[in-house]
Amino acid sequence: MMAKILGIIWVALGILWSAKPQLLRNRLMKKMNRKMRWAVYGFILMFIFLLIGSIIKAQGLLPKIVGLIGTVVVVKGILLIISKTSEKMSGWWAKRPLIFFRIWGLIILIAGILLISI
């Protein structure tokens, strides 16, 4: 149930960011404050539980191993974004052209559709 709700949110964000990539660029350029970091930590925990639940339901050893590796990569990536190096990364993201953000929005849209179909 939570995967479907998260999928719907991702589909909505993917459509929004594909249509208006400047919103994503502006959001990434803002510095994260303490409250936002705690919200991101909560999102990470919810996302980990969803991924682990999906991994447990997967049949076979290979999908479980790939799922666990994917979970570790996602957690490391999110923690990197909210770490002290986030300012340098925000500057890098701010220099990307808008087409990059449109493509990123499409990737989020596809991931949301996949979450809904689980």
C-alpha cells in the first residue's frame, strides 16, 4: 500500500519536474536547514522499509542481492546529498541545463510507475 502511495507521489513529481524543470533547479539550489534534514531522514527510513519489503517478496537469490545493493546505493546517495558537501553538489546541479532536469523528471516518473505496478 505504501509503495503505491509513494509511486503516485513520484509520478506527480515526475510530471511536474518534466513540465517545469526550473522548479526542481530552484529546489535543489536552496540550502537544506535542520528541519529539512530530519524530514529527509524520515523519508530515507520509509523508503528503506518499502525497498526491503519489496526485496523480501522477490523470488530468487539474484533479485534479492540486486535489491540489497540498490538499497545501499540509494541510502549512500541520499546521505551524500544531505551531508556537508551538499553545497558543492548544489552548485554543480545548478549549472546543469534545463533539459537535464526534464530527463531527471522522466526518470522519476518511470520509477513512480514501477512502484505503482509492484
